[in-house]
Amino acid sequence: MDTLKERINQLSKELNKHNYNYYVLNQPSITDFEFDKMLEELNKLENEYPQYKLADSPTQRVGSDITNKFETVEHEFQMLSLGNTYSEEDLNEFNNRVIKELETEPEYVCELKFDGASISVTYANGIFTRAVTRGDGAKGDNVTENIKTIKSIPLSIDSKKISDKFEVRGEIIMPHSTFAELNTLREKNDDSPFANPRNATSGSIKMIDSREVAKRKLDCYFYYMMGKSLPSETHFESLELLKDAGFKVSEHSKLCNNIEDVFNYIHYWDSERHNLAYDIDGIVIKVNSFKMQEMLGYTAKNPKWAISYKFKAEQVITKLLSIDYQVGRTGAITPVANLEPIQLAGTIVKRASLHNADQIALHDIRIGDMVYLEKGGEIIPKIVGVKIHEQDSSPTQFISNCPECGAKLIRVDGEAKHYCPNANNCPPQIKGKIEHFISRKAMNIDSIGEETVAQFYDNGLVKNVADLYSLTKEMILPLERMADKSADNIINSIENSKKTGFESVLFALGIRFVGETVAKKIAYAFKNIENLAKATKDELLEVDEIGERIAESIIQYFEDTNNIKIIAALMNAGVNFEVTEEEKLSENLKDLKIIISGTFQRHSRDELKDLIEKHGGKNVSSISKNTDFLLAGDNIGPSKLEKANKIGIKIISEEDFEQML
Ligand code: IVH
């Protein structure tokens, strides 16, 4: 028996090694025939003695007939995206911001920006345990079984080299040759071909049958590692570590000493990219030192220590057939161009946003014109100019009435968009407001989708967000396609949403210009809805990041009696309109202006910022005589320290700060 177990172990180990040689190192060490023979033997033994099958067995690479369910799971560490730049000027600005904060020019790592689908893979005790798509950054789809079929991704690694538990991030790609093969096959089978390798990749990793995924010959490059107490101090070292541990890491990443080196790298790859075996859409630039990365911190969506540089967009010319006007949830009108279909950067484009009346006037865009179409970093292509006007054409007249409800449109001075003012009766605005209210970062009522909102509205069950709380199971069960279980889920998740924090409720109300971050700031500043409703413009302007435009929009919101009625109904239903007791009590830092500098032992800089704001203080970014405290960590910039001493600003440590709280 033991010898059988040993044989299984030996075959697994050898086959994994051959896979690594072939798919990661590109150095085959055995013929395909020999490989297949060994795999066949292992498969047979595992079937007979399943108790000996190893967690990293190479037989998993062929996929299985178990139907994939793709559960949505939470990422342990959020998957952020990168800020984009499109010009050298923007990149210089990024570099200047970094230098200003660090008070020195850092080393950068330049990498190719792979154009595929990002993935996060978890290794526990050296074994591949989970693979999750990016999703919305906080939650993604569990695609473990499909990703295990990608042969360049190790099923086990030497965990001593990295850590007992960590996540590694990378991009799944489909090389050009595989893409061409796949499309030829699809056309032969009368399946529609994929528009580009990126679409083919994302389509492949979401296939129900993992055996089919195995046939798609996907590949993966890794570029980032996350976990607690990882062994390296710089990003470049962590890439080396990943490579040593058996991951496929791009050989083209480069350590740059200054921004000139970064520009050289970009220029080189702008032309060389056409010789790669796969698509890239830009270059990623990352600050090398982890300490410096921490000092730079994050915005809500992106790290401030990295940025992507996108290569110039591809441009084509096509005919503008007609213009539609869409109404958003805030009543903003967006003109949309219908175009003669044309191939652009791998996809067929039929529609493009025209943004607003000014943009149409700026380029004098007329129906029938031949227009320049471009796809930049955005997913939606845009019209960037007119090649020739159609004969006898006349300038485009922007509509004057709402295409949905007929109300006369308004345009506020200084704003680019036209608005439909009929907020309480215009159907797409009402539906849009409800969709925003239930969205994940708002009330997070995830059992209701766009279609259900339309059903509720069209059947007269919900005319505003407060009506959601009067729904009963009996009311919704008769609706088309509504099963007993979904009805229960809907009612339960609406009930659960009453516990949502005040800052998210405030965001959910959909007050114009009040995004997630602003909602947080005003929730902490005013503590409850009554205080906010009676706040004067001056009081609003005192809050960090609230300018004229936001203050006026908030005042206007509370002047509308319909909004007051909805809030009252939400309150009656039990929705939460105040911050927690804990948040209420903490005003220890009220009105204090605090600047943060350096790295800290117990908190990240973002946590410190949050703490300052939650306790009524203000986090400022540059020192002046109005600054109250300099919260100083390790490696604080010498010029900041000098300036603080000169003006006589009190310097406090992380411990002092905790005491103050
Ligand atoms: S780093 C916190 N490096 O680009 C930093 N991303 O907009 C995380 N991508 O979602 C990303 N190549 O899918 C990084 N060398 C590279 C990349 C890369 C492609 C993708 C990735 C990410 C998106 C960011």
C-alpha cells in the first residue's frame, strides 16, 4: 500500500515540475508522450486510491464535470484599480505629487499593463486554495476550479519562501496565437467569434464546465502580493520572491531610478508592444519601497503610489446616424450618438456618448457627418471631432423638453448638462433613484435588481424609495417570475437594510454631488438628519471637502417638501438616520487641524485620517500656522519637521494621538 502512496506522490511531484518547466520557464524537460503516460498512470491510481490523492495533484488541471456555481465571495484585501494617465504631462504631475509627499524622488518599478482579466489567488500552507475575480473590488466570483486548469499557475509552492498564508494578484491573458486558434474553431462551429483576447479571457474564466476552460490555453502573469508580515521591503524584491517561489512573473519589469528612466521605458514599449505575444494596453508605474507606499497611502479607489500610463487610443472614422437623449437618475440629460457600426480596438462600436450640448457645439457635430471616433481608457468610445459635414446639414439643436416626461429642460449657469426638473414624476429618474438607493454602497439591498425595480414601479407598487418599506410578500408574489423564495429574500433584505449606517443612508438618498466620501464627512460632522436639514450654508462650508456647489445642492434638497416627506416615511419605517453612540461621543479632536507624516506602527495612514475625521478633527496636507498638531511617525520628512519646529507646531507621536482620542 505504502508504495502505491509513494508512487502517487512521486508522479504528482514530477508532473508538477514538468508543468513548471514547460509553462513557466518555457523549457520543456520531457516529451508530450512521456508526460501523458505519467498523467494517465496517476489518474488511474488516484481513481483506485482516492485517499492518497494530493491537494496539489496535477490531474486537477484537466477540469472536472462538476458544474461551476461561481459564488460571490468577499476579498480579504480589497482589489483596487489604478488611476490612469494618458500624457507625459500627467505622469510628471504624478511624480511631482509623489516627490512633494515623500520629499525625495523615489525608485519606481515599471511593468507592462497586461490586458486581460485580473485574479486574486490565495495560498494557504503552500497550497492553491482559492481564486477570485476582481468583481467590484470588494467582492468577486469564486472561480477556483477554472483557474486551477491554467498550467502556469502553481498548485503548490514552497511556503517557507513567502508566508503561510498570502494572496497573489495577477492578470489572466490569452496569447494572440491561442486567440486566433479559438476563433477559427468557433467560426467553424458556427459560434460567434470573440471580439478581442480580453473578452475571450473573461468569457473563458466564467465557463460552467472547467474541462472546457482547460482547453482554452490561458496564461497568467503575477504582479502583486498581499498578506500579513511578508518578507520583502520593496515591490521589486517581492516580484523576485514570487518568481523564486514558482510563479510566472514578467521578465520585462524594470527598476527605474528616476522619472527619465520611466519615460524611456514607456517610449520603448510604445513601439515594442506590437512584438509581444499578447496584448498590453499601457505601462504600470509603482513606487518601489513599501514604506514609501504606505506614506503615500490610498484614495477611496486607487493607491497613490502607483499609476498606469495608457498608450494613445486608436482612432477611426464613421458616420453619425442619429442622436438619442438619455435621462439619468438626477435628471441629467446625456446625448448619445448612434453610429454606423465600426470595428475599433477589437470591438464593434455602434454607440458613443456625446456628453453634453457644449461638446456637440464645440465640434459642431451634425447628424450625417463623418466623425472621428476614439477609444481611450474609458470603456465607452467618444467622438473627438468631425472629418466632413454632410452636405446641406444644419447645426444640431439640443432638445428643449425631456424625451421621457415632456417637462421643459433647464440648464443651470456654469453647468454643462441640461436637466429635467421633474424629479418626482419623471419615470427614469424615479427608477434611477431607487436603483441607486438599493445599490451595494448605499442600502445594499442586493436581492433586488434593475429589472425588479422596473417591475415594482410599472406595477405601481413603489413610487419612491420609502415605498420599498411598505412592501409585503403578498404584494410582490403575484408579479411575473417572482418565486416564493425570492419574495422572502427581498422582504428580508429590505428589513435588514434598516440597520445600515447613517453615512450610507445619506449616500443612498442620492443628493446631487453627495458621493460616498462626502456623505461620510457630513454624517460625522452633523451626526443626524435633523442637524443636517437645518444646517446653514456657512455651517456646511465649514466641513472638509464641502464647497459651494455641494453646500447649495444640500440646501436645495432639504427645501423640496417631497424629499422631506420621503425622509419622514423612511424614518417611520425604522431606517437609521443618526450616527452610532460611539461616533456621537467622540468629539475630542473637534476643529483641530492635524497633519500626518511618516509611517506608523499600529495604524495605516488611512486609518489615522479616518480617526481624525470621526473625532471631529480635520486632516490637513500642508503645514501652516493654523495647523494644531503634527502627528509624526518613523521616517518623517526632514523639511516638514523643520518647518513644524520653526512655526512652533506641537509634534505628537502615535501614542500621544491615541491618548487624545
Ligand atoms: S497593479 C494596487 N500591475 O490593471 C495595484 N495591475 O487598473 C493593483 N493590470 O485591476 C494593480 N497589469 O487588472 C497592476 N502590472 C500590473 C498590471 C495590472 C495589468 C490590471 C489589473 C488591475 C488594473 C488596474
